[in-house]
Amino acid sequence: MRILFKTNYKQDLNLAKHGGHRFWYGLLILILFSAPLILDGYYIGEATRVLIYAMAGLGLMVVTGFTGQVSLGHAAFLAIGAYTNAWFLAQGFSSFVALPMAALLSMIGGLLVAIPAARMSGIYLAIATLAFSIIVEDFAGHLNSITGGNRGMMVDVPMLFGYQIWESWELYLFVLCILIIATLAVLNILRSPLGRAMIAVRDSEVSSQALGVNPMKIKVFAFTVSAAITGLAGAFLAHYMMFLTPQIFGILLSIQLLLMIVLGGLGTVHGVFFGAVLIGVMETGISIGKDALPFSIGGLPGIEPLIFGVILISVIAFEPTGIYGRWVKIRSYMEFFPVYRRKSFKRQRSYLKTERLR
Amino acid sequence: MSFLEIENLSISFGGVKAVDDVSFAVEEGSVYAIIGPNGAGKSTIFNLLSRFYEPLSGQLNFAGNDLLELGAKDIARLGIARTFQNLELFEHASVLQNLLVGRHVHNTQSWWRQLLFTGSVVEAELEHRRKVEEVIDFLELAHYRNQIISGLPYGVRKKIELARALCIEPKLLLLDEPSSGLNPEETEEMGFWIEDIRRDLNMTVVLIEHDMSLVAEVSDRVLAIVNGKVAAEGDHAFVQSHPDVVSAYLGDAQ
Ligand SMILES: Nc1ncnc2c1ncn2[C@@H]1O[C@H](COP(=O)(O)OP(=O)(O)OP(=O)(O)O)[C@@H](O)[C@H]1O
Ligand SMILES: [Mg+2]
């Protein structure tokens, strides 16, 4: 059990709250950076995919987990980022141009959705974002000159300082760096007035207004930041895939992202990473497991969504706070070992809340 | 002109006049109580002041500002803070985060500075924290500082909502039934705090309240609302013994 003695308020503003945090996160980052020394190409590729998922999930978490706006269309931002990146690289620009353009165009897409979407919530918002992603997918299918239409489009490798990134471990490190920067940006927002306003809008739009928060502005901001991060993830997804077709960016991808952050733990940055690892491991596991099973079972169409669905339902039924919630419980069990009480995480009775303001 | 002036305010919901031609004025530095039976339209007056509802007719004036020209999000910036009858806290955030949202109107940092968490943001955050800690000390909430709202008892939540409103450093504080759900000791404590808020923090207070001893203890003037209309206005002894008010409460009890 750790007792923290705080001597000034500044300590609460630090990202790492104590030496233990610094040590473990430092170690984690060290391990992540040295992974290419240990793992072979195949697993580095798998790890890259997990990092890209994490980046996309981070984007979705900003708008859904922290601001409470469910988006069923985040695949659209991945698509915008992916195609923009690929197009600029194809024109001979370096990644220094292509990546920011991917983020910027995706951001503009986010703004386009957000301005009408900020007036909606719940199911209407979900449908509006879904519609947006269908439009984007459709566009990608028809803009032959830019996206190659349904025939698809080859993606050039990333280019930095005139150096082309061919190796999978190089791409892995590139994604890792950008992911760390994006995560730090999100953590900064969360410890600032904007992040608190996002959480306020999520938990009670009415009282956030009474405190001077403009929910529209906050939602538009959240959508824009979210789209930028997801767009960057899309750009890297393009490199990972090396070949883009519009079908990649269908509704299933959006649902998978949503599933990921719910499984990981909605409303936490940790949840993004837990979710990404889980989905990554599950995908790899399912594809390995499928080969191991007799074809009559493993070859069944729809077996993957089935397994995903079962896992999602069980998590929501048994651990609504996601993997991260479960981890917090295990950690406090260890910290308080002999005196841990199960009741400490029992959900308390919630007080009456009505839609009306009286 | 008074500090807060409400003139001929009316609103109806589906043909039912919830507030019907209500006028009253609140002087700066006073404590003003609104009483009335359930469903009289008291909370609706607050929701009109917060600009959550559009009135059918009437004028709302606060310190020389026409509230009807503003939206719900602009009211706090004028220096009007409020609590809600059914509590509207940010359930999945800590007490500290809830109170810091109360500092939102005092934020001057641009979004990109917040994204980079620059030195000026750090300075501003420390200043907000100091202000919030003053309120935490004032309402004796130190014990709960880092706890998540959703696990806290009702009486504490009530105090946190009051604390969050105080963090705005408002000039006018609207309290919707501050004592409901509190036990007698907590209610007495609430009475002391309301007096302190007026005396030490120089805030004007308007409160909706059912507990008549609390009303008698803290308020300078009392307004009784019955069926959306003003039944009586004056000091609490006058209002409480007014025949229309008495019959409304007796009628309510039958
Ligand atoms: N948003 C709304 N839609 C429809 N009717 C409403 C709405 N808000 C209030 N009312 C109605 O207006 C009337 C006054 O409600 P209000 O909440 O102001 O009562 P109150 O005086 O605060 O009562 P209480 O003491 O129970 O809190 C009630 O009949 C209520 O049903
Ligand atoms: Mg009421």
C-alpha cells in the first residue's frame, strides 16, 4: 500500500504521480522501443497493427469516451487519413507533408460532421455519423482518379528526409513515436479546462451549461481533435496495408473500434491500450486458431464476428468498466492485500435522475 | 433598479401555466426565499433564469443585463450560479474535477496552450486549484477531494453541488431546495453556510425551500408561489400567515 504525501498542488498536475508511475511507464516505453531487437518481422507487424488500433481508438475515445458522443462512423476518418496520405506520397511529397495533410483533411471532415452533429445526441448522432462514413466509403469508390476506385490503390512507403522506410521495424518505431505524441496531447487536454469541460458535457450537459461551458463548442472541438488523431491512424493503416480499397473502411471497422474502447474501458486512456492489445491478440488468435480447427468449424463464414460478439457481450455483462476496470480492482486487491474489501467497488445505488430539470 | 428584477414572467407547458405573470425583485446582498407547494412553479422560475426555458412573456434583468438576450451558457459568466433540485453532478469525475469545472468561466487559456500544457496553463491551473481549495476548506470537503461522485452519499453530494456553484465566484447564487434530503443537523449546518455565504463572500442568495424554519432563519424576504402565481410577498412572518398561502398549504395537505 502506498501513501502519498503531497506537499504542493503542482504534484497533482504531473502526469506521473509518483516514482512508481515513472518507473513502470518508463520501463514500458523502454520495452516498446526495444521490441524490434527481440521480436521477428511477423510479430513486429502484428505489434504495429496494435499501435495503429490504439491510435484510432485514442481518437474515438476523445469523442465517445470523454465527451460522450457515440460515433459509428470513425472508419471514415481512417479512410480520409489513409487516402490523403497515400495520394500525397504518390505525388512525390514526403511524409512530412503527407502526414499533416492526412490529419488536416480528416480534421476538416470532423468539422463537417461536428457542426450538425453537435446538435444531436444518442441514436441520432450514431446514425448521422454512420451516414457520413457510408458517404465517404462511397466517394472513395467513385473518385477513381484519386483513390483508384474499387480497383484499389497502392501505397508508397513512408519517406522521411529523402529516406524510404521499407523495414517493418522502422515503421513500427515511426508509429510508436507518433502514438506517444498523440497520447501526450490527449493527456494534456484531459488535465486542462477543455478536458474537464468534455467530461462535464458527457456527464450532464445541463449543468455544464449552467457553469458556463458551451457544449456545442466542446463537442466540435472533441470531434475535430478526434478526427485528426484517427486520420493519422488511417495514414499509418495505409502503410500497414500497403494497398487500399474502399471496402476496408466499412461499418465493421467502425464497430470494431467502438468495441475496442468499450472492452478496454470507456472513459480512460488506459482503456484504449488494453482494448487495442486485446483486439490485436484476438485477431491473431482467431486466425491461428482457425487454422488449427478442422475446416468444417474454422472455415465457417461469420465465425470471427461471432467470437467477437460473444466476447463483447460477456465483458459488458460481467465487467461493464472494461478490462481497465478489472485491472484497477486486481491492483487494489494487491495493494490492500490482507484488508481488501470486495464492497469497495460495489456499485452504489444511484440517485433519481430525471430528464426534467425540477 | 434592483439587482435582480423579474417582471410579468410567464411560461406554459402544454397549455398548463407553470409560471403565471410573476414579478419580484431581489436586492443586492440579501437572502430571498421562494416557497410554495409541490408543482407550484418554483424550479421553473430558476430554469427560466438559467435560460433553459424560453418564457412566453416577461422581462429578466440582472445587474443591468437583459438575460433574455443571452443563452444558457452565458449566464454563469455574468455571475449567476445555481444548484439543482435533483443534483446534476458530473458522476464519473472526482470531487476536485467537479469543482474545477466551476472555474471554467475564469479560464483564459487558448486550446493550443492547453494541448501543449504550457507554463501559463500550469500557472492558471495552480491558481484555479488554490481557489477551489478555499471552497473545499470553507465547506469542509477535504476528506472527499479525490473521490468519484458516484460513490458518495446524498448529503455530501448536495454540499459538492453548492461548492461547485461557489467556485464560479458568483454574485448571485440560486439554490433549489438546499435542505431537501438532509437530516436536521445537516439542515442546520446548511443554514449557517448560507449566512456565511452572504456575510463573508458577499453573495446575494435566492433559495427555494420547503423547510420553514430554515426560511425563517436565513431569509430577508419571502415570496410564496401558488399554482404559478404570486400568492404573497414580504417578510417570512407575513407570508407564512397570509390566508392565501395558508389555504394553499392546507389544500395541498388534503
Ligand atoms: N419541462 C417541463 N415539461 C412539462 N411540464 C413541466 C416542465 N417543467 C415543469 N413542468 C410542470 O410545471 C409545473 C411546475 O413545476 P416546478 O418544477 O416548477 O414545480 P416546483 O414548484 O419546483 O415543485 P417542487 O416543490 O415539487 O420542486 C409542474 O406542474 C410541472 O409538472
Ligand atoms: Mg422544484
